[in-house]
Amino acid sequence: MAILEINNLSKRFGGLKALDNVGMSVEQGEIHALIGPNGAGKSTLINVVSGSFPATGGKVVFNSANITRRGAAARVKMGLARTFQSGVLLRERTVLDNIIMGFDLHLGESYLGSLLGTPTAHKVQTATRRKAMDLAGFMGLAGHENSIARELPHGLQRNLGVCIALATGPKLLMLDEPLSGMNATEIAAMMKLIRKVRDDGVTMILVEHNMKAVMGLSDRITVLSYGEKIAEGSPAEIQNDQRVIEAYLGSEV
């Protein structure tokens, strides 16, 4: 069953056509990779699906609901979350503070309110901190809860970015280059965590340039080039697709 359906999706920036009638279906429970050369439209597609950019044309359906005209906050509340290439962190605050901010949408009052000492927020703060501690442990951040975010090693900062997104309670999580800048040990650890998140019931879209990781993680792959979809299939099918080889893969895999 498809949790996300993208139909004839287009996005233009002035005269630039970033996406041109792209269609894509993501099945519930899978890791679906989105690959292609720089400028292919991958991040633009993530931005349109997440509500950061409005679509120029086409339709986005999530969990059977047409969300094409809904704002980003509404999509998060429905269970659609994303990470960012650069990471969205409160760099001067602790790991725990960052994760709690992800829970903010599900609280009667914001965590910012608890920092200001409002009565209602104090009532939920203890339970929220417990959930944040559990999530930190799940994502390999146990023992780092009180560390300042900017002081974490790069790989753990990436883990924290995923934690913040998971704290919103997503049904579908879009990961935008989660392995960027990582060493081999960090890549192996993140791949293990991505599988763990999927096994915990979260469907994922993976935008990533590390082809060995993509082929090892993905159930299906969609390939974009110059804003158009040029192929879709299993890792084996994509590796043997001549058009994909010529446009992007070459001898990488």
C-alpha cells in the first residue's frame, strides 16, 4: 500500500524547470532512495513534498489525503517529517533540548514555554524529557544527552538531526544526504540506525550520493536527471539500467 503518491509534480523557479511532471510512489514500510546527479531535482522534490516549496503543478497524496496545498507544519502533524543536509540543530543547547524541541508539536504548550516557567508546560516537561532520553538511547546518543550539540562529533550530530525528526512522530521520514561528510565507521553506524528506524515502523525516503550505501539500504530507487524521472526499480534493476549508467552511475557501483 502506498503511503505517498506523487503525480505529475512540477516546480519552476522563474524560467528554470526544477521538476517536470515527476511521478513517484512510496510503499509503506520501505526504504525508497531518490538518486541522481547534482541539480537533478532531488532536494527540490523533498522541499515540495515537505511543504517548504509550493508545487507549480501536480499533486502530492500522503496517507490517502491530498496535501498539495497544505503548509509544512500541517504535514508534520500528519506524520511527514524530514532532515536537512546541514542539520537543523540548536547548536548552543544540549542534545536533550534539541530532541525535546522535536516533540514540541505534540505538546499542549511548547518546550520554549517550559523554559519560561509556564504552569501547563511544567506538567508535561518530565514526561517529555523521559521520551527524549529514550529516543536518544535508540539513536545511539546515550551518554550524550547533556552535551552541547555543536561539540558532538560530526556523525553524532547527524544522529541528532534524525532524532529531532523522529521526535515529531513521523509515519514517513525523508532523509536528505544523511551520510554526507561521514567516515567509514560513521557511515556503517548510520546505515544500521536507518534500518533500525525502518524496522520500528517508519517508512523512509533516502536522498544520498553514496551509491554503495544506497544499494545496500534501499528496497526501491527512483532516479532523477534534469528534473525528470528517468528510471525506477529495485537496486539490481537500477544498476543495470543503461540510461541511469550514462546519466549518473557510470562505474560507481
